[in-house]
Amino acid sequence: MSESTTHASAIELARRIRARTLGAEELTRAYLERIEALDPALQTFIERDAEGALASARSVDRRLARGEEVGCLAGVPLALKDNLVTAGLPTSAGSRILAGWRPPYDGTAVARLRASDAVLLGKLNMDEFAMGSSCESSAHAVCHNPWDLERVPGGSSGGAAAAVAAGLCAGALGTDTGGSIRQPASFCGVTGLKPTYGRVSRYGVIAFASSLDQVGPLARTALDCAALLEVIGGPDPRDSTSIADPLAPGSLLQICSERRDLQGLRVGIPREYFGEGGLEPDVERAVREAIETLASLGAELREISLPHTRYAVAAYYVIATAEASSNLARYDGVRYGLRAPSQSLARMYGLTRQQGFGPEVKRRIMLGTFALSAGYYDAYYGRAQRVRTLIRRDFERAFAEQCDLIATPTSPFAAFRLGERLADPLQMYLADIFTISCNLAGLPGLSLPCGFTAQQLPVGLQLMAPPLSEAALLSVAAVYQRSTSWHLRHPPVAEVPS
């Protein structure tokens, strides 16, 4: 099967399978062969489920041959970040402390993909417990960027972004706590959506920071992201934070497909995102050119201010680490986790009796425990929550008075080299400086490819919108992608050794 097929959009693959011009099993085998050839160098997959994927694909083919109804993603090969629990399939959240754990149930987002008849290829590499910006803190293997094997794919959903970019799956689900979908999407040149907080159920997500985590899609195009969001979104009685605002089948795709220009759209350009602070010249050039493209399509550009942006990183890392220290307290070797692994598990996963959390997770647990400790709670956690409110009000004011969407860089720089920031956690944390505010405010945000640096590394444009405005966000991105070709470029995977 040609590379053009494995790099086709999820929507196109679904259409061809439904029309029976492409077999689901044939397509699944092509992806599995590609994974076998390319993933040893990329390390995007932690767990492959070839047997389960082929069984699902055969079921789709049989049902179509009998003229039966199938789901909207029937036969489309997808993959899942390893913190989304899957019945019977190992789920470790990138950590050795959960080595060998096979959940007895599917999370809601996973169950909805199965109900749509998608083919699930396996579990994708990630920073341990989603704590990282480079996919270097995974306990399993360091993940590599398919555009340059010496560079990071971003994090924490680095495996998902790299797998989509390399054509190892047609789309993937990740999670975004402070930019963990959008930043790797930018580094790998794919489209990634963080929905409104509560739009997608968090039931079955191994938690990092519960008030910030959100499941979302990574795919080739905004239309693919819309199709995936329609499937996984909507209220869930098992998640008390999910929003009672169902997505009508086909509604997002229809809106995205019908919009042809950006006439009447007001796009806010926050001056705080383009000032001093390490924005690489190539990144700024590409993003400004993308913004001018929006203007050429009819959008009105308006300079705005989000004055409390400067405090976002500090507030985020207090809140996120505090919630992490609470969430990860359950991994005590009694309720969850391996305090003293058996000899068989130790041999299988290379464990010692002392191994548990990695250094980045330990660092964040200690920071969070300190922030929540007696005498420091109000000085740190309480104050960070008040700053969070100010940041949210900045966005509310901007959307109410000045703009419909906000456009910024996704990251201040392109993918950095492996190991470059490991010795300096603060420099690593700054990789998320432009994405964090979106999570603190609970807004939908999207990153889409908008250009390349001189080193031929992808650059991402970030769009943010008011809560529950995914339709506006995705339709604008779809118009942009119909007018540009950045999302159609593929990494030099032919040079990856098989």
C-alpha cells in the first residue's frame, strides 16, 4: 500500500472503507507493517495490539459485506496515549510503577471510539504520568521526532504526535494539562485540539491534575479533529465535571465543511505573546505570516492585551503539582502501583525492588506537597488559584469586548534537541509558556501547522476561543488549511532506518 494512503486523512479513509474501495483489514495491516518498520527508531508505541486491531478490522469488513450499518470511524486505525485505560490492554501512564497493569474497563473516550468501529492499534509513548514537555521522562523509552531523530517530539503526548506525523496511525487521542496536545502537535507538524474543560469525559484517564486535564484528538487536519471530537465528546454521568452539552452527529463536520472564508471574524493578537521572552525569529515569522493569511481570508486583526499572562507559568506549576501530589498518593503499593514487584514482573520489565516514580514525577510531587502543606497553602496554592481567576477574566473580557478568537504561537521555539533541557527543569517548563493559560481558563485551544524553520522543523499556530466554541475554532482552522499546504507535508520517514 502506498505511503499516500497511510498519510491520508481519517475522514478520507473512513469514506473509502465505507464505499468498499479499501478494506479495513488491508489498511490495518499496512499500518502495522509501517509501525514494525519505523517505530524501532521512533519509539512512539509502548504497547501494540495487532491481534485486537486485525480482529476489529475483519469485523468491519464482514459487516460491510453483509450490508450492515457501521460506525462513523469504521475501519480507521487510531492509537491511544498510554494514560487512557483500555480493558485488558496494559496501561502504565508511561511509568514503571504501573508495569503490567491491565485495566478491567475502557475509559469513556476509548469506549466511544470502539462504538464508532474505529480500529485501535495500541498505546502510545508519553512522559511519565503526563509530566513533561519532551517525552523524555517516559519509563519505557525516549520518543523521537520524525522530522529529526535527534530532537524531541514534545510532550507529554509526544508519542501520539510523532505517530500521526510519521503515518503510523490515522489519528490519536492524547491528553492536555498545560499544552500536552498542542505543543507536541506543533513540534511534529500535526493538528491537535484541546477541547473546553468538561467537553470530553475524563472517566478512565489516569489523572495528573484533575482541574486541568482534558482528552483531545491529534490528527492530520482540523476536519479529522472535528470527526474525532464528535465521537468522544458529550456528557457522561460517570464524570461529574463533564458538560451537559451533547454534540449532534455530523454537526461539527458540517460547520467546518461549509465555512468558506473568515469574513466578520475578529482575531485578537495578544501583545504579551510577541514581546520579549525567547520567541525564536523563525517561529515569529511563520506565525505572523499565518496571521496575515487569516486576514487575507477576511479576518479583522485586533491587538489585545492579556495582562496576567506573565503569571501563568508560576500559577500553573503550583496548581498542577499540588493536584498531582494528591492524585498520585494512591500509588502506594497497596491500592495501586508496584512497591515490591514479583520476580517475574521484575524480569519482564527490568525492574528492581526500589523502582517506582521517575525523577520528574518525584520532583512535582514534592513541589505540590510543599505547596499544600500547613502554613504554605494560602501563600502558594490559594494565591495561584486567585491568579487563575484573573487569567480567566482576561480572556472573558477580551472575548466579550474585542475578539472572537485569539491567535498566538503554540510554542516560543521549534523542537529542541534531545537532552538539551533535561538538566534545567525551569527551561523545560517554559516550553509550555504559550499553552498553559488556555488550561487555566478552561478554554478550547488548537495548534495547526503554519510553517517551518530554516532547519525544516514544523511551527505551530495556536488558536483559542471562548468555552464551547469548538465549532468556530475548528471551522476557522479548516478554512486556513484549505488555503495552505503546511499540513500536507510529511517528515522524511524514508530516511528512518527499518
